[in-house]
Amino acid sequence: MEKSKHRNIFGRYLALIRRKLRTRRGRNVMLYLMCLVAATLFWFIISLDEITERDFEIPVRLTNVPDSVVIVGEVPTSLNVMLKGRGTQFIRYRFGELPTLEIDFRQYNAKSRVLLTRSKLDSKLRDMFGQSIGILLVNPDSISIGYTSGKGYRLPLRIDAEVSAGASSILSGRINASVDSVSVYTVGDLPPSVSFIETERLVRDNLTDTTVCELRLKPIAGMQMRPASVKVTVPVEPLVSKRVMMPVKVKNVPDDQQLVIYPARVELCYLVPKHLADVELPVEVSVDYRSIHDSSNNVKVDVGDLPVGYRFVSVSNDSVKYVIER
């Protein structure tokens, strides 16, 4: 029922258009449109036969590289060219896929370098676009790619990182990479100034869990590194709160005296990495006889240094009462 209604509406509009076209004004509009289409086609055909200039970004690919060779120079991904020719010579490239400039390693390698001069590039471009084409601009105007077939150099890897854990977490170990050294390839000898390879800078803050990142290596001109990237692990674990009663030791008491303190135990509250939560607290709590003052009935409680990773929070008594027995 709905489809039939739509067909009836369409039929009425179609009949209306036909009636309009049968009028004098309708015929004039149709004649005008036909002339416009014909003029457009005529202009398009003429423009295709005119000499014109076109810019193209041509993909570049290096082919037939032996497995024993390591490319240490930068291979351009594309070549910008300005060509001059008839529009008919360019029409398929305006609406279709551009051809790829393939550089055959076997054909152009010499003395640890793949080299294409401007004249060689012009020759290859004419083979691609036609001999009658005019080449106005090529950027870059030559291609030079270094390579080596040597074994390379093994250099240590350094991690460039600036990381911090959140308030309730802690860095629980050394930041480490998936490899501790990388292979470096270059044409000729390795410069004395290059003694290690460094990762790109890693900056993270407020970490709450172990983080693994893929980092590229910092590039060095004229060198190739394998692997080109490494996985870097930043070990982070949460801190847990612990409370423990600790005995208070007495120090430096003369032989003819005895120092009695009370309470003899105090409570320590501290934060500790989760994997050490069940380990006995390796710290000493004490009072020093030499710190006693006659004007006070209290002696200060000293808490020794906590190991790395522990964080001291508070002690239930920062001082205790004492009695000296002779």
C-alpha cells in the first residue's frame, strides 16, 4: 500500500515535468542545458591537448637488497617531481594510482652506496611517463643511500627515562629493556664519539602499576641500529600500610646503673612495598642514656633508618618515661 502511494506521487511529478518540458520555456531550458554540456565537453577535450605542468608525489622503493646488506642511509619514501606535457599524458595519473619509482640495488650500487644522479632520475622518469615528457623539477635532485655488508658493532644500550610513582606506589626496581645492547651498522669505522646507544626519552609520572613501553632508539646520522626499538619495563608496585609493636632498646648505660623505661614497646606505622609486607621490619628503635636531661622525666625515642623502599609514617610515642636504678 505504501509503495503504491509512493509510485503514484512519483508518477504525478514525472507527468508535471513532461508537461513543463513541452512548453516553450521548458524547451529553451533543455536547449540551454544541452549547449552547456556540449561546451564543457569541448573545453575538456581542448584542455587535455594543451601543454600543462603538473606536480606529482611519486612513491620510491628500493628493491633486490641482498640479505647480507644493511642499509645505513635514509631511503626516501617519495620523490616530488614537476612535469611538463600534454594533458592527455597526465589524465590517468590524476585519477588513478601513481607508478612507483623502483631502485634496483643490483643496478645502482657502487662503493658502499646506491647512487642515482639527476640524469639517471630523469631517464627513469621518462621511462615511467613517456619520452616526450618534460622534467622541470625533481626534489631531491639525486638519491644517495649508504649501505654496508660488515658485521657491525655491538654497543651498550642506555635508557633515557624520567619516571615517578604515585603517592601510594613505589618504583620497585631498576628500569630495564628487552636487550642490554644493540648492533650498530655504518659505512667505515665507528666514530670514537659513539660509545653507546640511547633510547628516546621516556617521561611518565604518577605511575601506579608496572608499565611496559615500546621505545625507538635515538637515530644517529649515517648509522642503522638493530633492533630499531626495544621494550622498556618500569617496575612499579603499591605500598601497603603496616603497624608493628617494636621493643625499645637502651644504649650507653653505665655499668653501675640500670635504665628502666616504660612503655618498653612502641608502635610504628609505616608503608612498605607489597612484596615485603610479610617481612619483619629491619629497623632498630632505641633510647640513648646520654640524651637524658635532669629537667625531664622523658627520654627521646630514636628510630633507625628504614631500608630503601620503606616509608616511615609515625611512632606512637616519640618519647618514653624512664627510671634510673643504681
